[in-house]
Amino acid sequence: MNMRDHHDIPFAMPLLMAAVTGYIIGFVILSWIMKEHEEQILKNDQQNSMDDES
């Protein structure tokens, strides 16, 4: 396959690369959101436990 000639690249390759790239970006974003959510839950739990002791 001659990579210099863009007509030589299979038709589905850009679609496949877009799907793989979208999956990776989505996974990173969801991981970041879940991390932030878990930190917020821990922060609320610590605050609630301090309020219960008072």
C-alpha cells in the first residue's frame, strides 16, 4: 500500500480511526467525570461525619 497516495487507503480506514479516536476521548472524559464525582462523594461523606460528631 502506497501511503503517499490517499486514494490507496481503504475507504473504511478514516471511519475506523474516527471511531477509535472517539472511543479513547470518551473514555478519558468519562474517567475524569467519575473521578470528580467520587472526590465529591468522599468530601460530602467527610463533611457529614464531622457534622454528626458535633
